[in-house]
Amino acid sequence: MHRSVLPNAVLLTLLASLGACAGREPAPRQELARVDLGQEAPNQLFARSLDGRKVADVRYFDVTPGRHELLVQLDKSGDDSPAQALCQARVSYPGFAAGQHYRLRESTLGSRLVVRLYDADGQPLNDPQPLSCYPG
């Protein structure tokens, strides 16, 4: 009887930890700016680092006002391009403002994949930044 309880407990613990990762984002603090990462299937855009330091949550960045450099990674393993499954880009923006909401979105520009920063009204704030891709 003990043999079946242990695997169930391990499975429940694993499911609980996965649920925490997929949970809702905490509300942004008013003294910070929130940068969300647009998720468009089948690709997944993830936060990697903020100003050279690893981030706690891969779904968004919270930044102080001013200039910051964000490193993002695009996982393309869900589409038909296994030869270029992972892509990265650095996005620098000098004008992050407290209490504001921003969004990073990936798209194609001709034959290139790019990422761009938008404000809460959907207005672009920087030039498209190319994503450098490599096999996953």
C-alpha cells in the first residue's frame, strides 16, 4: 500500500510546482514599470536577464524608471524550424516610467525574426531588434 502512495505524492508535488509557474502574474508595484512578454503560439518568448542579471520570472520584467537592457529568448521548437529552435535578442530602452505597462512582441520583418517594445496603447517604442537564432 505504501508503494502506491509515494508515487502519488511525488506526482502531486510536481503538478503543484508546475501550477505555480503557470499562475497569474502578481500585480506590478506602482514605483516600477512592468514589461510583459507576448506569447504567440507556437513560439514562446521568455525573459532571460535584466541589465545582465538573471530574472526571477521568465514571463515578465519589473524595472525601475530609466534605461534598462533586457535579454529575451524565443523558443521556436513548437514550429517547423528545428534547425533554428532558439533565438535571442537584446532590447535596450532609455525611457521606462514608473507605473507604466509595456509589452515585448516577436514578429517577422521580411525574412528576419525581430522583437519590439510597445507601450500600453500598442505604440512601438524602439526599432525592431533582430533575433539571433541557433539550433536548440
